[in-house]
Amino acid sequence: MTALALAPRAHLLFERNLLVYRRTWLTILSGFFEPLFYLFSLGLGLGHFVGSVHGVSYASFIAPALLASSAMNGAVYDAMTNVFWKLRFGKVYDAMLATPIGPTDVAFGETAWALFRGLLYSTGFVITAAALGLIHSWWGLLALPAAVVVGFGFAGLGIGASTFIRSWQDFDTVQLVQLPMFLFSATFYPLAVYPVAIQWVVRFSPLYHAIVLIRSLTLGTVGPGMLVDAGYLILLGVGGIWLARRRMAGLLLT
């Protein structure tokens, strides 16, 4: 059963978000610069002293990790703050459910919008990385589709988690999870530098699988293990959408 059959009116919510954000496009554009700052300051600046990692420049090593992080941040930020405000304060979904739109349409529509926002960030970053010569294989052409998979995983996860948030202070907990995941998912260092016990913890990180997937493509080190990474992220996205649908139905229809 396709997403269109499950949520035939999800596109209406996507169109609504598009109309709302066309007047605040600078808000979306601002998210594009953060990974570039990391790339220029660490990849090109600090990388001058680090040298090569796994046979490539340090900038080439961290660029795919920053691409994955960019897709994650765009999807999670939009999924969580956008959905939380509409659900708890704006009461936007209460009004929507008075129409033929249902909880499944809301879950799919918001996931599609968060995925679209993550895709915008990823597209700009891929173009910049390619212009700087940081993509070393023709497999790198698949880096953008891979970023879509990453965005889907984190968008679904973020929307599902947003239904449990009760106040703006709860976002401190989100940062408490997201920041260590960003720093310790083999983003800036190879996995091998960590103690073995920590390596196993890192392997459970969704961002680690996202980074491995995209890094394999940009560096040309493709292999069957990438299917595991992609499958892990897709399952996270599907599970998050299912959870969001269930939670929204319970919160809005009771």
C-alpha cells in the first residue's frame, strides 16, 4: 500500500507549509550556513594541521558527515518545532481534523515537509562540496538521494518524538541527545579512535549510519553494508510516522 493510498490528502498540508514559509524563506536559508561554517573552519582550517585521514584530506573526510548532519538538523528542527507549535499552541491540527484531513495525512504531510527542508540544506551543501573538490567518486552523485534517506529517517523520528514534548523546556532534552550524537558519531574522527566499548555505542547512533552511508558514496568505498545503513534509517522513519499517527489520533480525536 502506497503512501498516497494511506494519506491521500497529505499533499494539502505540504502545500500549506509551502505557502506559509514563502514569506519567511530567510529562516530556512539560515540553516544552510551552519555546516558550511564547520566545513571551512575545521575541514579547511584545522584540516591544514591534521593532514589526511584514510587517504583523503580532512575536509574530504568530514564533508559527508556534515552533509548527513545538515540533513538531520533540517529534518529534526522542522519536524519537532513546527509540529510541536501546531499541536500544543497553534491548535492548527484541531482545525484540520474538522475537515476530511485525518491524523495519517498530518503525519505524512509534516514528514514530507521536514524532508523537503532537509533536502534544501543538503542540495546546497553537495554543490559546495563538489565545487571544492571534496567528492572523490562518481558514486557521489548518489549522495543527495542518500541525504533524502537520512532526512526521512530523522523527520519521522522527530515527528514521532514531538508528540511527547509538552513545553519548550523539553527541547533542552532534545539538544542533550542531538549534540553528543553530532559530536561522537564518527563525524570528526574515525570510529577506530574510540575505545571498543564506545565503538559499539556509536554504532547504534542513527547519525553514525547516516554518515557511513554518505561517506561511502563520496569516497567511493561502496559495499553491501550500505544497505544495512539505509534500511536502519528507513525503519526509523517508518516507525516514527507510525508513532506520530497513533499519538496524534489519541491526542486530537479524544
